Amino acid sequence: MFSYSETRNAKHETQNTFPMSENNFNNKFLHTPYSKPDAYGALSMPIYQNAAYEFATAEEMEAAFIGKIPEHTYSRITNPTVQHFESKIQTITGAFGVTALNSGMAAISNAIITLAKTGSNIITSKHLFGNTYSFFSSTMAAFGVETRFCDLTNIDEVESHIDANTCAVFLEIITNPQMEVVDLKALSAITKAAGVPLVADTTIVPFCAFKAKQWGINIEIVSSTKYISGGATSLGGLIIDYGNFNWISSPKLHVLSKEFGPAAFTVKLRKEIHRNLGAYMTPQVAALQSIGLETLSLRYERATSSCLNLVKRLETLTGVESVNYNGLESNHFYELSLSQFGKNPGAMFTFNLASREACFSFLNKLKLIKRATNLFDNKTLAIHPASTIFGPFTPELRQEMRVSDKTIRVSVGMEDVEDLFKDIEQAVK
């Protein structure tokens, strides 16, 4: 007779043999199997709210700590709940490795520190989110890592900045708040030829609408605080390694690559960097974000549809000087954006009013839309980037970064689009 645990194991194996379509985004993560069967058959991965794990013998403990067996040792390093969340992301992206951290900035910093060392350089644009720019220009500079800012839409200029010490080219696939779009095929061709990894923050367009690996991205960074969390329930970040880069050309990872090949980045990250920096995701957050992942494609479809509807109406609204959204046919990046992200490229847009004072007046008159930072909450949010996210920067630097005093940034949520338009209309008037 089967014991209860044997019955659980048999049931677990049977449930995970059903053939699923390779392209079915929702089925893939909804039915990602646990690494071990749950004793009680829980349909949602339990929250393993603990720090340490017991071992049967000293020999087993030694084997786990030195990585000979894949067992958890300490929740700062791995945790079953977080691991299952990582497995879901790995399943839907087809990645080689996924590391979940406690914020989007933690994901950026851990990834770059894995790649960079004193004397190396990073190529990126000044058209970045405020803290990302500060991380490159100040934090990494203090450790002797040079950041070479250039126009990433100019492939020749990018190519001219690459040399033997270049450890990465970094970009946002749609810049925040400039809404700039880079030709990913052209850029990835340059980086591949030069033997430099392409690292991309893809937060603006989630996995259900954008497949990073297909566009030549080697390391993908995502702030899971945004779409994935399911309505701003928690902070999180993801580093996704596609295992499609030869690290022998990396200034920092070339020695590791001789032993681990395409796995060199993830080995360095998991065995050293994320352990030493201590920014691993917590099990509570992993549970919340696993739930958020289940409605990602539905929320994204609703929010982006509302966003496109809204910006088309704003184009004709008196008092609005201009609207910036890549899904508008009048947008400079429309064709490129359409080819890379589809007809609804994210649920964020910006628009310009007459002045900074007009922007503040607009924000103060809002009744439904929330005055708040963050992106892709279930609630619609509005912010004046120049005075908030980019407030610590000088006016001259903000001008170089193309962050105007006249710009409002909007993140579209789940509300009725007619009510959103009415709120914007009354606030503009």
C-alpha cells in the first residue's frame, strides 16, 4: 500500500506530464511544478517563513553548503518560495537562470557588479531612470568603473565607444520618461560582434508581450514591483540570464568561463555577488508576486488598451501641448516600437503642458488619478518627473537627459477609461 507521501509523489508526477503548447504563456507559469511535492497538495506554493534548514547528517550539510547537492541552507541565499517564483519566470522566458532580488535597483546593481570591475567601462545613454543614471555616474564611478554615455539610437556612435575594457552595453527598451526606443536587432548585432553583453531593463513591456531573448538580449533586468506584483503589492527585481553569451570575452568573467562556459555569469552572481550584497527576495514577496504573475497578461491587456485609447483622446485636448506614447502613429518611434513591442507598447505615457506651474496646477486638480510615483499599479498614477525623480539633478543635466519641466508622466491602471479622461480633462482646464 502507498504511504501518503508516496501517493503525493505519484500525483505530482502525473499532473506534470500533460503536454502544453509551447506558446501558451499562462499555462506555462500556472503549472510550473514544485521542485519537491508539497506534503498537503497545496495549489499555491506555501510561504517558507524561515531562515535556516535542518540536515540529517554533517556530510549532507557539507554537501549542501559547497553546492554538491541542490538543498537550501539559508534563506538569504535561496528559499523554496522564492525558488518557485524564479522557476515560474524561467519557465515562461526560457531563461538559463533567474535570480529574484528585493527591488529593481537591486537587480541592476547586482547584475552590473557581477560584470564590472575597476578599469572596465559600461556604455549606456543619459536617457535613463533617475536612480539608474545616478548608480552609473556616481556609485560605480567611485569604484573605478567608467560609464560612457552616448546616443544608443546611433549605432555607429555606440560602436565607436566599445573597446577591450567594455563590460556591458546597458539600455532601457523604452526609456523612462523620454519614451525613446532603440533598434534592438541593430544594437545586439553590434554587441555580439564586439563580444560585449547586451543588458536591458525591460520593465516597461512584460514577458507576455516581449521576448527579450529573441531580440539578442543576454541579460534582462525587470522591476517586478511593476506589472508582476499585481497592483504594487510588493517590491522586487529580477535578473534573467539567457545563457546566450560567450563570457570568454568578459573583462571580469573570462576565467570563470573556462570552467563554466555560458553559465559563468549566473555562477558568479549566485555563488558570490548576491550572497555578499544580501538583497535576495523575501518569501512573502515571492508569494505575492507569484499570485500577481497569474493575472499579468489580463491586466497588461486592459491597461495598455486603456492607455492607447486615452492618449488618442489627449492629442485633441485643448491645453495639452503634446503627447508622447510609442503606440501613436504620429510618434517618431512608432514603426520601430510596433515591430518590437506590438501595437500597445506598455501602459505609460507622458504629455506636456504649458509650464511647470501648469503641471503643478494639473496635479493638484486631479480627483481620481493618484499623485504618486511607481508604475503599473492597478490605480492610475501621475507624477511630475523633473521635480521628483529627477529633482536632485541640475537643470542643465535634466536638459541633457531630456527631462522637461513641462512633462507629466502617467501610468495607466484598471479604472474606466472614460472616467480617466474626464479627470484629466477637468484638471487641464
